[in-house]
Amino acid sequence: MHNDPSACDPDQLRALQDIFDEAWLQITSSSKLIIVADWRALRDDIACKVMDYAPSNLTDDEIIRAILASLGIQ
């Protein structure tokens, strides 16, 4: 997903939310998820990762896989 991080139109914002939602769903349903002490911090971390990857040329699925891999979930 390639976009300008300094400006998101509503469609881009929805796409970023969809990426976050799918990553969150996969993370919380993973059998590899360790006990999380601070769920809010995890959500913030995922959101930051989504925004970090947004300007890349990665597809949405590739961004999700990269986020999962960064957390040790594949």
C-alpha cells in the first residue's frame, strides 16, 4: 500500500484501519500469542507498525505478515 503519510483521504484511512483490524484479529486469535501485560500498548505498537509500513510498496497482506513476523507470530 503506497500513500503519503502526511495526508490520508477517507479511503486510505479505511484501508489502514482494515490492515490494523486484520492484524489485530490474527494476533489475538493466534495460538502463539504470549500473555500480554498491556493490551493498549500492543494496540499502539500495531498501529505504529501499520503507519510505518503504509508508505512502502508492500501489499496489505504483506504489511500484515510483516507485523505478525515482528511480533513472532507467523
